[in-house]
Amino acid sequence: MATRTAPFSRFEWMIAWRYLRARRAEGGVSVMTWISLLGITLAVFALIATLAVRAGFRAEFVDTILGANAHVTVYYPVHENEAGQVTTTISGYREIAARIRAIPGVTRAAPLVRGQVMANMRDNNVGLDVYGISLEDLRSLPRIAAGEGARGSLERFDEGIAIGSGVARQLGVRVGDRIRLISPNGVRTAFGTSPRVNAYEVVYIFSAGRYDIDNTRAYLPFEEAQRFFNRDGVADEIEVMVEDPENVEAYAPALLQAAGERALLWTWRDRSGAFLRALDIEDNVMFIIMSILVLIASMNIVSGLIMLVKNKGRDIGILRTMGLTEGSVLRVFFICGALVGVLGTAFGVVLGALFALYIDPIFSFVNYVAGGGVWDPSIRGIYNLPAKLQAGDVISAVVLSLGLSFGVTLFPARRAARMNPVEALRYE
């Protein structure tokens, strides 16, 4: 009579390990085992690599937004000022900025003057978005004041202009050169408004890490921008930074109260929310697709185990007649499949982690083999392909892979356990 044994006893592991190592001549399916192991390894690697790249892309995209742009922009719609003129500018901006700075959680409130101009250097021209800002406020923009590859001295900002690295490349200028800014909204005369042309020394060249910012943006001292754009005594908007930009909506009521009844808000999520939502949808779709890939790889375990059960029918019959229970047989073959799943998952996690850690040299090699141009920053906005390995992504991949591997193993293991020993030994 079969005796009940403790689950996953030592002899069950011994039998399972022997079956996994058996050569085909001995009735084993080592080739199928290796194929299953390789398939799960590659599937888990692809899943982790994809999740790491998507997480890195989103983190880099958000960081470049928050590091060079306002978390919240306070502006006024079209209204009449005290002189009866229709305008969108903000008078009393110093008092409004001071009230906003007093709000708990607000780290910075900077009045800005904004305008669009054409920059000229010899025969080169480029359109610019010019921001008038104080030196103190400019220093608080991490991607501008402390960006990689910055040239020149930010301390000389009040003596000239700061431009993006892409602007400098298009104009062919270096620190110390003088560029001309041409604005169609210049001096008002009896014969109309004449264009305004001023020359400024390039004192600082920044690299914010975003293609669109580096190729279109420049900064002027606040007072100089007021004179250049005819904004005497007013500002166009107030740039606000907060401690928790991910929860920026929570600051809205206090900001509106401090800015006045006419004020409107434009957050970084309003500006880039559609793109971020598209990234979230793409993340979910990619996870589903990669999960299907893991499922397909796990199905190789089923085919391998079915062949193993068929080849080991005589052994199963002998073990059952010796007193091995159905549960022990089920656990033996479950261990065979589970070991393949565990080892494949472990190898996949290692490969995925190495890919995320060494993505820069890997991508450089791919770019070299492809002849360059694999990553176009003018389309994707950032200059390189980032990867961010997150514990949650790794855990999700591990749970998914192990869950599928263990789940698909149960069917052939259960079939082996229910095999009739008499039928298994009839033709032996």
C-alpha cells in the first residue's frame, strides 16, 4: 500500500534532478529542457529590458520638463489695465510673486517676460523664445544652471544673453561672440512700430537635455527684456516651482487665491499630460505583449514535460508499484518544470539588470553597427536612450514568469501522477 511522504522530500528532488540531466539516449529530453530554459531567459530579459527603458524614458522626459520649465505658470487672460489698454500682462507682479512664495510647498515664484525674436549671426538666422528672468531665479533652474556641457559663466548673465547649445550650433557662435536679436514689436513711432534690433554678448551656453529647449530658448536679464519687449513695469507671467510637482494640482486653490481673481494656471501636466498619458498606455500595452512572450516561452515547459512523462512511463509504473504516491509523482515532475522556470527567470533577471546598467555602451555599439542615426533627438526630445531599473518592474516580471511557469507545469505533472502503473508496465 502506498505510504504518504512529506511534500518535496529529498528523494523527490533527487529523481527530478536526474530526469532533468538525463540524455536523450536514456529517455530524457535535455534538448527540450535547454530550449525551455533559453526561451524563458530571453522572455524575462526582454520584459525587464522593455520596462527599464520605458521607465527611464519617462523619468528622463519628466526630469527635463521639471528641470527647465515651470511646474505651474500663473498668467492673466486678456483684460483692460488701469490705463484702459487691452493686455495680458501682470502689473504688481512683485507683490503677487511674494504672496505666492509664502504658500507652503512653493519653492520659487519668478516673474517672467516672454517674447519671440529672430537671432542673427552673420548669414545664420534662427527663431528664439526669449525669457526675461533675474539671475537669482535663473540659478534655481537645475537643467539650465547646472546642466551637462554648459559653457561660459552664469555670473556674467546681467552683461549679456544665455542661449541653448542647439541655438549656438545653428548660429555658429561661441561664448564671447555677439548676436543680434530682431523683434518686430519695437519702437512705437508716429509712422507705426519699427523693428527693434539689439546686439548682446553670449555669456553662457546651456544644455538642458531636451532638443526643443536647447534649439529654441534664450534668457535675457529681466530688466533688459522689459525694455526690449516694451514691458515697462509689467511681467507676462509668473513661473512657480513646488516641492511636489507630481501632485501639482493640490497647490491650485492657494495659487489662485494668492494671484488674484483674474489669474489662470497652466501646469506642467497640462503642457505634457497627453504625452505622459500616451506613455502610460504604451507601458501597459508593452507589458501585455511581453507577458504573452513569457507565456509562449513557458509553453515550451509543457511540451518538454509531456515528452518526459511519455519517455518515463516505465519508471513511473515502477515507482508507483514500489509505493510512491500520486502526490509524490506529481511533485517530481512539478519540480522538473519549476526548476526550468526558476533558473530561466533568474538568468533573465540578471541579463535584464545588466542591460539596464550598461545601456549606454550597448546602445553606442548598436548605433555604430547601424551606421548612426538610430536615435533622433528631434523626434524623441531627449538625446539618448535611458534605462531605469525599478524594483517594482523586476518583481512584476519575476512574479509573472514564475506564476506562468508553475501554472503550466501542473498539467503534465498531474497527467504523470494519474498514470495507471498497470498500463505503464503492460508492454515492458
